[in-house]
Amino acid sequence: MPFLHLDDIPQRTIVPGCHVRFVHSDNMTFAYWNLDEGAVLPEHSHPHEQVCTVLEGDLELQVGEETRLLRRGEVAVIPGGAVHTAHAITVCFVLDAFYPVREDYR
């Protein structure tokens, strides 16, 4: 099915305050995150390349030893295997694109 509406995709809570809807293509996974103010995605890594785009809100993102405050329209490119964590300073809407597809989130 080539057309979807995010409201029709079940939302999952991965960790407290971190709610997500996943869209999968043959080769990529897109994660649409609704993050509550103060929510934290714990430190983790995965083999997938990740592009993180803040669509709304203020998100503190740490990749390796570098920490940045990302605001609407800002993007971070996270290499596969990089250790990273995120903290929602405000309510956030964030789009993550992963390559290759995240089979663990299907």
C-alpha cells in the first residue's frame, strides 16, 4: 500500500514518554516520535544509519561525546554503531529515518 496516514498506524511506547509510529519500506524504516517533555531515550547503539530530524520542539541529542540542542528543522546524521541518547527538553515531534530497515521494529 503506497499511501498511509499516521493516525491509522498504531502508536507504540518504547520507553516512558517516547511514543512512536513506524513506517517500513523494503529498505528503510521511518520512526515518527511524539516525545513528552522530559522524556529520555536511553543511551544505545545499533548497526543502522540514522537521520534524525526535529519537526517540532527542542531535543538534546548526544552522539558519542558531542551534545547538541536541536530545534525545529535541524538534522543529525548518526552513523551505524554510534552510541547516542536523546532528551526532550520540550514536547517534540521527531522523524528518524533508518537504513537498512529496522527488523526489530516490524
